[in-house]
Amino acid sequence: QVQLVESGGGLVQPGGSLRLSCAASGIVFRIYVVGWYRQAPGKQRELVAAISSAGSTNYLDSLEGRFTISRDNAKNTVYLQMNSLKPEDTAVYYCYARHIGSEHWGQGTQVTVSS
């Protein structure tokens, strides 16, 4: 059974930081493209960041370098370090894992940026 379990969300003040983690099981993690989407209320889900099996990364353009994605294949875990958080970063963040013919999603973790 495939599971992606996110953690690390919460309430943070503007300018603060959070690190999201997503632990995977039931897949050969190292061969998957993994990453994070987010969905804010009333908006479409958007890709935040992704990292390939080779370690190549891509990010949502509007992030302006505030977020960093990384992966630890030994721990089957993908991370999203989020710095200089803004209220517009408030959303449910979902991790995903994608390989040819296969796609899996986590249950989501809420990130709220508010003073």
C-alpha cells in the first residue's frame, strides 16, 4: 500500500519559516519525481516545487527564491523549506510522487500565514 504522509504545517507569522516533510512508503522512492502542490481557498491547485530522481528542481516562478525543495532517498522523504512566508502562501500543501503510469498523493497539510 502506497502512503505519502505530510507533516510540518501550521500557523506562522509573516516573515517566518516552516519546513514541510513528506514521508513515502510502498514505492521505490528514488525513481519518482516528487514535489509539492498547494491549493488556497477558491483557487486552483498549483505546483509549488518538484525534484526529479536526478535532483533537478523546478519552482513556481512567483516564489522569488523563498522556497527550497530537497529529497533524502535514504529516508524516502521530500522536504519543502519555506522562508519569508507571506499571507498569500496560506494554503493546503500536498505532496505527490509521480513515475511512468503511477501517481500518488498525500492527504495535505495546512499552512496558515497570519499575524
